[in-house]
Amino acid sequence: MLLHDESPLAVEERESAFLVKTYARTQFHPRDGKGARLYDAEGRAYWDLLGGIAVNVLGHKHPRIVKALKDAGNTLLHVSNLYY
């Protein structure tokens, strides 16, 4: 099993080998995004209408968000809430 193979079949095989099957997944394999669009492993575009669990819906690759994350990466991205 190749851990660097990102083909949809290889990703599904790794998941089956290493993760507990807590819920069923769709056959969708997002690989890139821009704005409200996601692109699958074959480059097809889809509207991203799913926000996720406990996340912000910020879209994908917005230049101001990318800049803010890069700037934050030069400091601390996360520390425990046990600290001030």
C-alpha cells in the first residue's frame, strides 16, 4: 500500500485499512477549491454547499484569508485554552 498515492481508490483503501467505519462516505474526492467551488480528483467543479461540523463557512482560497493564515503561521496558530 502506497501512502503517497492520492488516487481515489488508494485513499479509500487506506481508510478501510486504518480507520474505524463510523459512517458511510460518498464517492466524492475533493482535491482543490476556490470560492464556493470544489474540484474533484478528475478536475470536475462542484458547488460547495456543505459547511461541516463546528467549522466556519469561509469558502476556499480567498486571498485575504490565505494572507491572514500565512501571517498567523509566523506566530502561533493554536495554543491550549489552559493558557492566557
